[in-house]
Amino acid sequence: MKIDWAALGSVFGVSLVVTVALVGLFTLGVVGLAKKGSPRGGAALAVTGAYACFAACAAAVAYGIYLIVS
């Protein structure tokens, strides 16, 4: 059995980058929702950005499921 280490490293690297990006995007969404109750202005913008972050996370997950199924 021969293992293609370059391909394995490539898959690991892409998986790591995508995972960190999704966690960061989800964290931005949570922070945006936390600012919803703040007395400062811009709460509507923060909530809209939070929902956009959550939508991007859901789209990435849906694309991953599509790649697995197809």
C-alpha cells in the first residue's frame, strides 16, 4: 500500500483552514448578536452582520454535505 503524503497534507491543510474560517465566522455572528442589546448605535447593523455570518456558515455546511453526497 502506498500513501500519497502530498495529497494527504493538502487535504489536512485545506480542512484546517476551512475549519478555522468557519469557527471565526460563527464567532463573529455570536459577537454581532451580543451587541444587539448594547446601548450604542449600530445594533441593527450588528444583527444584520450576525445573520449574514450565520447564513454563510449554513451555506458552507450545505456545500460540504453536497460534496459528500454527490
